[in-house]
Amino acid sequence: MLLWSADRLARLVIGAAKKVASPSRSELLSPSRRHFLEQSAIALSAAPFVAGTYGLFYERLNLETTHQWIRLRRLPKAFEGFRIVQLSDLHISPFMSADEIRKYVEIANQLRGDLVVVTGDFLTYDPATQGAVVRAVSVLKAPFGVLGCLGNHEYMTGTEESITHLLAKEKIRILREEHVAIESGGESLNIIGVDYEQARFSTDHEGHLVDRYMERSEKLVMPGTVNILLNHNPNAFDRAAELGLDLMLTGHTHGGQLSLELLHRGLCLSRFVTRYTSGWYEKANSQLYVNRGIGTISPSIRLGARPEITTFELTREG
């Protein structure tokens, strides 16, 4: 639809250029001027197809591995330098095969995280692919294990229960309104995971309907220690900050998937649903990181939003 719309626009421009360069006006234009207008119209017509081809065959697959230092004022000494590797939005589909996912999983393993987290949207639209994606991620490994949460596409495909069960068989624990302590040297981090929620009257995608984000999760926050939240929906960050969570890891946006924010802030598809589009944000004493994810949804191209695997290295605020 985007390419078709661009094509329609280009045809209008070409028509206008031909009108300007019509014989009745040729005496007003030099040959070089007419040639410039014609070439500009042709270039404009070709641009969306060149961009679409680039986004489908190159940038969609041009993975970026990013490293983020996260300073946490309450970080226990035993966790100084602790590394968390995050993957998100795998979206197994005809444009993201199980074999491709295995390649990304191997890259994630090579980053040698102490803990690996996967923040939702294993699937796209076909519930029958859950077995394939579970097998693809089953080789994820880390000394402190692999944890995750579910996304809106697990809700939409009705696979929340089944994929949680399949992943558990592979020792990947999905946290659904649950928390788990990661312990080292007699100290611990509290990792919380919640399902995808859709707040009433919001622009969020379909999910568990709530009046307020994380309305059932307050009891999961452990005072006196670092609380890290896995939540697919970045719109929950304001509520997470209210609850005093130290760090929230999320995905969902694909970084906009089609983003021109390098040219002008706001030119990003994700801004229709959230102001937290990609990267790092801070509010009060809480931090958020929005991972751009691995896969795509229609249209299956990326422009200005490369796929991403992130390594977080925790350090005490100094």
C-alpha cells in the first residue's frame, strides 16, 4: 500500500511535469530545463521502489548488536558488570524463517550474556508456527538462564498458554504476572514479567484489556532491591516509573520499522501508538530501553530502523 501510494504520487508529479513541458509552454522552457524536469519525475517515480528493495533485501537483514551501560543506584555489588542480552519481536513468518532466527540466536549466544531475555512476539499471525520458533530459540543459553514475556501477537493468535508450555520444555521461562529472583553472592535482582496489556481508550494493539497498566502487578515489585521489568508494551513505562521499577526492557515498536527520524523527529510509524519508539528513556529514577527487534510485520521492510540485539551491562551509579 505504501509503495502503491508513492507510485500514485509520482504519476501525478510526472503528469504535472509533462504539462509544464508541453509544446504550448515549450517556448518558456529551455531544453535543459525540460530535461531536468523529466529526469526529476523519473527519479521520483523510481525512488519508492528502490527504497522498498533496499529495505526488504538489505536493511531488514542488517543486524546491529548494540551495547548499553545501565547505571542503577541500588545495584548489589555482586552484580557489578552483570550482562543481560535482549532479543525481541522475532516474528517467525515467510520473511523470517526458523533458520534465520537460529542465526540470530547464535549471535546472541556469542555475546556471552549472564542472562538472556526475550521480550515477546515470537509469532506473527500463524499459530501453527509456534513449534518451529520454539525449536529455533531452544539453543539460547546463559549461566543465569533464559527468561521472557509474551507480546500482542501471542495474544492475537491465542497461543499464550501453549507457547509458554512449549518454551518451558526447553528451559525458557516465560513470566506471566510473575517474578523470579536472580541470585549471586548472597544478593539478588528481581525480574518481573507481564503479558501484553491494552489500556482502555488507548491506541495500543489488541491485548488483555485493563483500566490501568500493570494493575495486577504491584505485588511483584520487591522493595529494597533492583527490579527489572520485561514488558512488551512500552506504553506501560509511565506506570512502571510510578511503581519505582529500576529498569524496563521492551520491544513492540520495531523502531518504527519505517523511520526517517534522522531527517526529522516524528517521522516514524511507531509514533502513532507510542512516544517511546526506540532506544533509551529515563523518568524519575526509572529507565526504559525499547529494542528495535528482529522481525517485521507488513510491509516486511525496514528503513532507518535496523534489526537489533542488545547487550546491557549493569553498573552501580557512581
